[in-house]
Amino acid sequence: MYRYAESRKKDVDRGAETPELAAFLVQKYGYGSADRASLAANLLECPKPDLMRDLDQVATSIDPDWRTNQQRRFDARPAALDFSGK
């Protein structure tokens, strides 16, 4: 997750992605990783890792306003990505 986040940060730094898009991609990747880790912990009867706090910190490092932007996506109907470059 951290390596993926660093890759997204580099894309933001070079102007290839907005912080909003990069944080969104990291969140989706992170949520999938957290689900897989939880499933593996269940199967192995191990304590479940709490990756959500780490994921929130990583998203904040890319886009400090990710919570607001996430809510804006949830409120949009239909939700979409804007590729206009504006």
C-alpha cells in the first residue's frame, strides 16, 4: 500500500494526476488490501489488522481534503470522473 501511495504521489508531483484522483485510487487499492488482510486473518484465525487508520493517513498525505472530496463523490449523482483537464 505504501509503495502504491508513493507512486501516486510521484504522479501528482509531476502533474499527471490531481491529488483528489490519486487519493481516490489509493483508497480503493487500500480498501481492497484491507479486505484481503481481514479475510486472511479470519482463515488463519489470527487477529485482524487495522489498516484503515494507516490508509486514512496515507490518503491525507496525498490529499489533505480527501474526506471532503470523498463526500462530494458520494453526493454526486451520477458519480463520475471528470477528464476535461479543467
